[in-house]
Amino acid sequence: MSAPTRVLFVCLGNICRSPTAHGVFESLVARAGLASQVEVRSGGTVGHHAGDPPDERSQAHARARGYDLSHLRAHQVTAHDLADADLVLAMDRSNLANLERLAAVADRPKIKLFLDFAPAQPRREVPDPYYGGPAGFEEVLDLVEAASHGLLAHLRDVGRAA
Ligand code: 4NP
């Protein structure tokens, strides 16, 4: 069997948005029976929270929709992580710009906005929920679920997940 497709989700701290994307997309992939073909990772562009579990609020909102994020731990993205991934999905344009600076030139084409895979959503960026209320965490989940479905459909279209 061919090597799994490696998808890396990235936000700022890797405690809210990218762990949510990690848990939601991993769950979708598992439910589709594609766990051996798609490998999911996540990271942050900064290391302030390295080693921490996802924010309690992200975990609680995700749990209410059936996603367990408790096993995830924050990690700061390195240039090596970018070289190692097939697709790097940034939550916002600031994350995207930071990743493009970090990446080797050859790895830059792999970096995209995650919401490119949710073209029907009016937003192009997943807003940072950290300093806001519960509605922000719900919006993150809505956007992440929409883009996760679009991403899985894309991987199937390009033959990276059967
Ligand atoms: P995330 O959210 O990038 O979605 O994980 C944030 C988490 C922590 C901070 C900012 C955003 N912070 O400033 O500590």
C-alpha cells in the first residue's frame, strides 16, 4: 500500500483551533475507514503552550459534538514538520505568513488556508476563539467540520484516500 497522506493543521498556540481540526478530521477519517491512509498532525507557530493539552473550552465544545481532544498535546511547528507533511493547513492568514517564512522554498506550495476546503463558507479564516466566549468555540467547530468534509472529498478526488 502507498504511504499515508500526512496532513498538518496549524494555528498560533496549538491549543484551540488546530487541535480541534486535528480531532475532527481524524475522527472523520476513522469513520470513513481511512485511518491507515491519512495521518493527521497539528502544531502551533509559537511554543508558549508546548506540552499542554487543548484548552478546556475547546475540549468541552468538541466533546459535546462527540470529539475527544484529550490525548493531544501542543507542539511548536518546525521546518522539518513542514518538510515531512504533504499538506499544511493554516487556520488564518497570519499563521499562513509565518509558515511561509519558516518553510524551505520547496515546501511552500504545500501550505494553504484550511477554509480553502470550505468554499461555501463566507469566512476564509478560522477566527481565534481564545479571548472570546462560547460562540467563538462553536464557530470554530462549524468551520472545521465544513472544511474537514471538503478536505476528505478533495483527498478522495486526487486519489490520496480511497
Ligand atoms: P489557537 O488559540 O491559536 O487557536 O491555539 C490561541 C491560543 C493561545 C493564545 C492565542 C491563541 N495565546 O495567546 O496564548
